[in-house]
Amino acid sequence: IARRTPLRSLLLGTLLGWLYITRPIAALSIAAILFYLLFQDRRRLLLVAPTALVWFVGFCAWSMSLYHSWRPPYYATGLSAENFFGAAAGQLFSPARGLLIFCPWLLALIPLLVRLWKSRAHRPLLLTGLGVIVAHWLVISAWPMWWFGHCFGPRAFLDVVPWMGVVTILAVSAAPLRPSGAAVMLTTLLIAVSVLIHGEGAMANRAQEWNNQPQNIDAYPERAWDWRDPQFLAGFLARPQGR
């Protein structure tokens, strides 16, 4: 934690309050940060938590005046366990929404995270980051529309990109000074594949048209598991026009 100044704590509390106002699922990150401070910097927590609470109460008051409820309708969307395990697998391995399919470079972090864990370095922060990512994965897997409508790739993980950045930095800090040539080549290949896939999504119209062609993904969510027509290759393969 940086220098303990009231201004920094007030700013952090304000940012946490705004975070919930922006996205309700950010409650996971807010809880994790407050929990982290509880064990790592309790003096700062005494300013951060009340500041965030003030913003939360103000948000609830605004919602009550507008919607006659302490939270807006969007924040009250329920979760479902009906297809939880299938959705959880899809969030990681679906050819249309799978995080590890669209970002295979994440696999290169596994041995580094094991090495970091064994060294006992930065464990509190590492546990916080991994905890938020796993909790987020479980929550989005309980979302009724787990494929999150028309998009390209693992859109549902967007909220935890900063945490992935934190975990990546910690993992890289544990990398050996002289990694093996095979490890360097494999990591470079995984990064190149990731860049190629996301570049395709950014520049190829067919990657976005995949959501509607040959069928609307919202009407036929089973398409998210169709390896004969994977979205991550939609910009490279001939697109079917109908079935």
C-alpha cells in the first residue's frame, strides 16, 4: 500500500462507490478490495469503507426516487443455476465465448503462478486477484444469457481485465531470469495466436456477422458450442448463409 494519506483513501473509496454505480457485478471487486484492506491496512479501511458507503447510499436514494426501489431494474436481474455447469465450461472453452480459446496466452501463466505460489511472494494480492476472477466466472456462468448476446469472444470477462493484469504482472515477476528456449517459443506462439484472433475480431466484418448468420445466437445459443462454425475463425473461414 502506498503512503497512508486521507486524500488517497477518500479517492479510493470514491472510486469504489463509482465502480458499483457503473456495473453491479463490480460488487465482487469492491468486496475483495475491502477484504484485502481489512488484513493489510485497517487504518486505510476506516476511511475507504465509509466513503464508498456514502456513494452507495446516495445511489440507493436516487434509485428510490426514480424507480421506487433501492436499486434500478437492471441491477435486480436474477441469476439461474439451470445450465450452470454448461455455461461455466462455455465461458472458458466455447469456440464463440471461451476465454482460453480467445486468449490462449493465459495458459502460459499457469507454471509462473505455481512458481509464485511456492515462493510465498505477494500471496495476499495474488489470492485477491485470483479470487475475484474465479468469483466473477461463477457469477457470469449463472447469468441466464451466459453468452452475453451479440459480441465477439469472452465479453463477459471484461470487468476483470484489470485483475487479470494484476495477476499477470505478479506471475511475470516470478519468471526465471533465463527461461528455456521452449518456454519462450511456446509463450510467443500463444501471444501471437491471441493477437491474430482479436485482430480478426476488430477488423473482419464476418466475425461480427457470425452472431446473426446463419442463425441469431440469442435464438439458438447452442451455436456457441458449434466447432464446425467457430466464431474465433469466422474471419478466415467461409461463412454459411443458412441452414
